[in-house]
Amino acid sequence: VDSVNPSGQVVGPAISAKHDVTLDTQVADVGPAGLSAARLWVSQDDGTSWIEGPFLTEPFKSVSWKAISDGKYRLAIVATDQAGNVSVTPKGKADDQFGLIVDTAPPSITLSSAIGIVEADKVVGNRRAFKPGDRVAVPFAIKDANLTANSVSVFLQTDATKGWKEMGKGQPTDSAFRFEIPAVGTKTAKIK
């Protein structure tokens, strides 16, 4: 005799840079009958409407799913056990539903200065030459629908044969990055 409904939920990932996503799931049946099926349900309008997605296969740990477009999705799992007990079909919003953001567009980054840097301590127009030890700032603007906090890295290249040197990592997305011009034997440099 098994009168206990099984349960299931999506547990990750929270964000994807691809439309094809492998979702991590947790599906369980505490009753003695054991699981017979589990299916993904998807809402693209914050729980107002739901559609059936693909079935999970044993051992019910993950499911591959393709988002139709970038956006925010609510995901739920409906599980059925061998006795015919079925977990709750999603309606509206609920705490056991999972939120997923699909964002395939890279951030748009604009350097606010024509040459990428400006003096850090004072406002000076169009200065193009700096010497070692000068304090400079890299003013930038970033646009993205799902920007991650403290995700900016700034790189400097003073020699094309040696590649890029990381000047700062984990920087705020809403303020200029400041650094001191290094003492190098070159008259030109690139910043990104």
C-alpha cells in the first residue's frame, strides 16, 4: 500500500548562456512503490501558464531541455510513482519551483574615453601621453540584462608578443578602474 505522493524539483543551474540546458533535478518517492515517471513543466510568464516539457529518464537526476528564447523561466517537476500517486501539477507561483535565466547575449562594454584611459585624480581633456607612475582611470559603461556584480576584469598589453596582463579582477561593474602606469620600455599600450 502506497498512498504517499512522490516529489521532484529542479535544483540547477540558475543561469545558462545556452538555449540547450541540462537541468539538475531531485526526484524522490518515500513510499514503497518506487518512481515510474517524472516530467519537466515550464512557465515563461512567471507561473501564469505552464506547458509540459520532456520526460526525465532513470535515475531521474537530470533532464536535457531547450529554451525557446532568452528570458526567465519557472521550472517544476511532476513525478508519478508505481502506485499511480502524482505530485502536484504546477499552477501559479510556488516555493518549490525553480527559477532559471537563459541569457545568450554577451554584455555590451563601451570605453568612455577615446583612448580608454583618463587621468584619475583630475579632469583633463584629451590627454594622450602618460608617463610611468601617472594615476589613470578606465571609465566604462556596461549594458546587460543579467549583469553579475563585481565581474569586471581590466587588462593591459604593453608588448604584443607577451600577451595581456591582468590589472584588476572582480571589479565593480558601475565604477571606473584606477591604476598606475607601469614603468615599461614602450611608448604604446592597449587596454581592454
